[in-house]
Amino acid sequence: MTSALTMPTGGQVAPSWPEAPPTGAQPLPFELDHLLALRVPGLIATRRHIHSHPELSGTEFETAALIARELALAGLTPRLLPKGNGIVCDIDGRPDGPVIALRADIDALPLTDVKDVPYRSTVDGVCHACGHDVHTTILLGVGMLLAQLADLGELPGRVRLIFQPAEEILPCGSLEVIEAGGLDDVVQIFALHCDPNLPVGQVGLRVGPITAAADNITVRLTGPGGHTARPHLTVDLVDALGRLVTEVPALVSRRVPANSGLLLVFGHATAGTRYNVIPSEASASGTLRVMDRNAWESAPKIVSQVVRDVIAPTGATVDLEYLRGRPPVCNDRQAITVLTGATIAALGPDAVAETPQSMGGEDFSWYLEYVPGALARLGVGRSGPNVDLHRASFDVDERAIPVGVRLMVQTALQALAAVR
């Protein structure tokens, strides 16, 4: 693998980050704005390298190695997670200060990159279509600047950098981090997520739930099979599958309050291979997303009962796999106060934007089951029509990288000051 700081052939680095802070913002301490300006070309090269070399959830070994090398070059001591595909790294400031954690996810998605750019994915069927390459790069930049503060004796506590694997799959990578002690002594935790619906320089903030809970559901139907000429002599699994995918979502939503925002959508269904054969197996899988925590708690029992009630008249045998995913990300009010102050300090008062709750899921929620914290949405919108997350053509405006670095440096410093 080439160095993380080597520009891919033919690439062009985005405009240099200005040393002066944005209008209405405060300068970073100890000339960190100057250091950031010098680092921007290298950070963009890092992002493009990661984008060109994506790794699927659970297999982020080269990405973790790259992160470890860059942190070591900054004078830090990164620690690999037990599986070797994630990193935890403490930046040690004054020992009497608190411990604040900043998290980035590092995995990619099983999609074919269709962009015509020099940093297009070189791995067939895998690409960074959710911005995790940007999250990773931003946190590397934050580590470099905070390490400088620590060397000067000006970091008022400890900042833990968490480079988390497997955000996109179940079981969630955040649970691996927690099990490995990633939250030990942490009093607050913060994260960013790319938002193509916000322009660069805008930060979406919200107190309370900002994402939905998300679970995975797979239903397998079985029967004796038979001839399509005589469906009355067997169990028509195609008919049963049709009832499952059309009736169950609506019926499940009627079992919870309307304002819970429950959404059950099947994304995959399969049955049979021949036009004149009734199959003996059929299946459908999808996601259940819900905004309300109480409705999420009751969802497995409700789904199981509705599925069995719908399928019972068909005679098919039901095997239901309900895989718990992640609860809603619920932003702590005090943590949002810190993020709001950091946004104003880093980017100016006009950078703060109120953001709605999303139906997307984010396993950052599991950290918030243990310590208070908050997730912010980072504007990465490009000129022209924006492409949504999880699309094979997704890309970002790379000017968002230094914006994110500046924001998270200020977040760490303000959090350390607020909880002393």
C-alpha cells in the first residue's frame, strides 16, 4: 500500500484551508490554524487514498494499519482492537482532566463505485458511499492538532480517538469497541456524520433523537412444493410471500402509536426458479426502523405475531429471524450545548443548523447507552444535484474535511473545559 499521504495519480487537491478562521469564528489556540492549513493537502490525499482502497465491514485491516501509521507519525501510541481492524488512541493531556472520546467509523459498503474520478474505488464491488472515509480523515486531522497541544502541555485532559470498524453491519462494531474498553473513564463522546443535504460550513444539530432505531428481519417460508396447475394440493408459497411483503408492514404499523414513526420495508424477496413449479422455499428480508424507543422495545414481539397471523391461513411454515440492530441515537442536551458552542467558535454563528430526526440507523447509539454524548451532521453538499448516502455515485465536497477538523478540535477543547 502506498503512503496515506501520496496523492493518487491525476488528482487535484481542493483549495488550501485559509490560516485565518472563518468569518465570525475564533482562532484555534497556539497557531493551530496555521498547522491545519499546512495539513489540508495531506488530509485530502489521505481521504482519496482511503476512498480508493475501501474495505468492507469487519475486514478493515489495511485501513486500520494506515490509521496506526499516521497516528504514530504524530507521536501518538495507537492501540489495535482485538480483531486488528480498528484503532483506539489516547492523546494524553493534563492527568487531572476528564476523558473525552471522539469517534469515526472506517468501513465501506458493498457497492460498485460508478464515479468518474481519479480516486475511484480500486476494489470491485466495494466503495465508500456513506462518507466514512471523510469521518476517518477528519479524526486523523484532529489527532494531529491535539497531539501538538498535548506536546505543549496545553491539552486540559485526555482525548480518546476511536476509529471504529463495522458500523454498517450487525452485530455492530461499536459493541466491539465497548467490549474492548473503549469507553473506560470516558465522560462524553462525540461524532460527525456526513450530510449531503447541508452545504459545507453548516452543521446540523438536534437535542434528543437524531436517528431511528434499525433492526434486520428475515422471514423464511417452507412448504411441500408442487405444480402450478394444482395449487390446491400444496402450499402456494409465492402467494404467501406476496401476503407477507404487502400486508405485514401496514399491520405492524397499526400496532404502535402513529407518531412512533415505525417503517417496515422489505428490500429482498425470493421464491422459485421455474414458471410452472410452486417452490418449497421462499424468503423475504428487510429493515424495521422506528423513531420511538418504546416502540422499538416492543417491535420484535409485534412483528412475530403479525407475521404468523398473516401466514397462518396459507399453511406455510414460518421461520422468523429478528436481529436486533441499534437503538435511536439520542443526543444529550449538555453535549449538544458543547457542540453548539464549538460550532460557533469553529465556524461562526451562521454555521448552526437545526436538523430533523432521520430514519437512518447509526450504531453510535450504543455508545450513548453508556455515556452521554452527541452526533452532529456535517455539511458535505456539492454544487449541483446532491447524491444521497448509500448511492454508488456518492461523493463529497472535500472542503468539508478542514471544516470538520476545526469543529472537532473545538468540540474536544470545549468539552474538556465544560466537564472539569
